[in-house]
Amino acid sequence: MTVPSDPQFATGMMWFRRDLRLQDNKALFFALQNCKKLHAVFVLDKDILDHLPRADRRVEFIIESLHALDASIKHASGNLQAGLIVQFASAAQAIPQLAHELQVDAVFVNHDDEPQSLQRDAQVRGHLAKNGIHFETHKDHVIFERSEVMTQSGTPYGVFTPYKNAWLKKLQAEHVRDHDASAWHERFCARPASHAKPVPSLEAIGFKSTNLKDLHLPVAPSGAQVLLEDFAPRMSHYKDTRDFPAIKGPSYLSTHLRFGTISIRALARMTWPLSLAGDLGASTWLSELIWRDFYHQILHHHPRVVKGAFKPEYDRIQWESGAHAKKLFQAWCEGETGYPLVDAAMKQINQTGYMHNRLRMVVASFLVKDLGIDWKWGEAYFATHLNDFDLAANNGGWQWASSSGCDAQPYFRIFNPITQSEKFDPEGKFIKKYLPQFKDWPSKALHAPWLHVDKGMTLSGMKMGKDYPLPIVDHAQARESTLKRYAVIKNPNLA
């Protein structure tokens, strides 16, 4: 790769956001290529952090990854005076101010298409423009974005399978090529003394340590590589193992994808050839990556989904409300519904910040279609608790479960939490991990324990209703109520 003899800009700034890596980082590639010297910046954005719980695994993940990024810049540049400039401030204000202080000619970033982020970037762009500073953005978080994959009539896709087919048809090697900027790493420049502070601690920004170190979630690009190397030999079996929470089936890379400690192009480069060769596991996992692109383009074209249903008629549904709804929701949040698979899944997210994808569908369906609670309540709960929270995917998943979104399951398809448990955790291994009071129960009795209470008490002395709650709703009755609730979709007069 040839280094340009005369870069366009004397001094530039790389503003890292959800791309905490040096490897295959598109904006960084162009920043280093086009700047004689480059400052690396990350802003711990108060506009985001102020709304988070004080003990948040995601913030700890970011802080640990910033330490790694800072060390990588020093090592890659061969300059111990280089490194990451980290500020704890409002990014919309801090970036223009830093650009002025550092006397940069250009600021480089990767796209972030969430509505709040777009507003922030528009504000930053305006401030920079007033000072004659170039602001350049690149696609990095997905393979295809915005309007890159459209129908033949030029409209955005609203159904996944046609989108996937068009996505695969469009894909070429250039779309997943490695943007290797190592030839220009020496252009990372020394930080001015006023900005040479170390990455702040959690306590310095008002947060507390979590149990992140106790979880099997290694941080930073090195952690992502560990997970990828572990998943690679298992990928061929992904189609057969992905739905069983007690089996090591997933890649566990979702948090790394969310914060960009691994490149989506690197994953596609690995998976696409295997898929073309007929590897069903790789094809299934590639489809999961395509779903991610799909939801991001939905958010881009239909930002209204943040506040309401993709299918507007679903906003007519009258959800449960008042004290009764709050009580049901609290039981769901705490994993006290009386349905073991649902409760174990909620214990998992509360204790670890992770939830298996099959279980995300199960608990979402249960909240919306068994308890009659507005899907937005569950979406908000996941947004607070998931390590890998991503607005586009989280919103898309909840709208899918509530049947209000694009390509969603029909409203009359209602997951049965008992049969889901019997099918996807047949031996109860996952249930027993998070509900240890069932450790001595036979597997067949675990899925609907209130039907086997005598046998359970004989084995463990556990009393239903005391040591474990009785079901807070009868599924068969709830199904009938849901069908009546959703009838307003077909008949607005019922609203």
C-alpha cells in the first residue's frame, strides 16, 4: 500500500465512538491516510452517561477498552507521548472545542445513525464548519447501510428475506476488504501536555465497578479475538445449537460488535466464503449479521419506530395499565412470573447483562402476549440492562415479538412458555443454573412445576407459592385475551 506523498491535511482528529479498535477501522484508515499527523480522541459523553445506572457493565467495558486502545496507539505509533485524549463532557460541545485547541484541519468519524447521534453530529458539523474545519464520516458499523440495499422500485425493504437476498446479491469483495492503516500508524502525534491525562477511572466519572470481571466477557479487541477463535471451530454447528441456552452455541461477540472492538467486515470476510461453500452453520450466522444491517436500515428510513410501531395500526392496542400492570411488569423484571424458563432468562440478564437470543424472544412474547404489557416497557428494560444494547436491533426485536414491526411474527402466533421450555431446555440445565431451588427436580417437572408440586416437594421440600411463585397468569386464558386485544388491528371500531 502506497503512502500518499502529500496528505490533504496537516493535522487531523480521529473521534472514536462505537469503533474502539485500530484494526480495520474505516474512518481511521482515511484519517491516517490524509493527515500528516493525527490526534486520537474519545469523549465519555455526559449526554448519554448521565441517564445510565451508576453501576453499568457497558461503561466498565468501555473504560477497559479505552485503556487497551490507548496502549495500542502508543505501541503502533512507537511514540509513548501519543495516545488517546479522553474527555468527560458533552461531546457536542467538547469536539468543536478540542478541534479548535488542537488546531486541526479535519475531524474524522464513523457513522452513527441513531436519531440522537445524528442530531449531535449535525451540531458538531455546524460548529466545525464555522471554523473552516472539515468533518468527514464513513460507514463502518455495518456492511450495507441507509439506502445501499433497496427494492427495484427504489424503496426500502420491510421484509427480511427479500432484503437478505438483495444483500447477498450485492455483496462483493470490496465491501468487506480490510482497511489496514498500519503503514501510517507513525502519524499518531504526541498529545499536548494539557491533554495527556490517563483514561479516567469509573469512580472519576461517577460510576461504580460491576461484576464484569467475573463474567466470561473479555474486553477490548484482544477479548474479541479470543471469542472469535473460540467460535470459529463451532460455527459449522451454529444452525443446530443456536436455540439452546444451555449449549455453547452463540459467538458471544454481540457486545464487541456494539462497541466496535471487532470489525463487522472481518466477521463477514470469515463467514461469507464458508457460506458460499455450503456451510449451513456459517450461512445461518451470516444471516444474523444481515439481520443487524436490516434493522439499521429500518431505523434510518423509519426513525419513527423509536417512539411507535412500524405498523401504525398497532399503536391502537390498549395495553394493561395502572397498578396491576406495574405489578405484573415488576414480576417479569425480577424473574418471578412462575414460568421457570422466563424467570431463569430474566435472572440471567439481571445478573450478567446477557440474554440468549431464543430467550429474548420468549420473554418478550411473554411480557406482551401473556401479560398484556406494552412492548415499549420491555424495550426500555433491555436498553438499560443489556451489555450489547443497540437501539436498532433492540427496537426491531421487540417490535418483532409484539407483531408490530417489519417482518414480524403474526399477532396470533403466541409463544407457549411451557412448550418453549420443553423444546429448548429439555433437561432443565439452563433453568437450574439460574433457579437453583430446582436443582433436585426431575427435568420433566421443571417446565410447569405447579403441575408437579407433590413430586417437587418430595425431592426438595420446596413449596410452590412460597419458595417459588405460582404462575401470575394462565397462558391459555392470556392467549384468548391477547387475541381480543389485537382484534383492534383489524377493526378500529373496537378501540
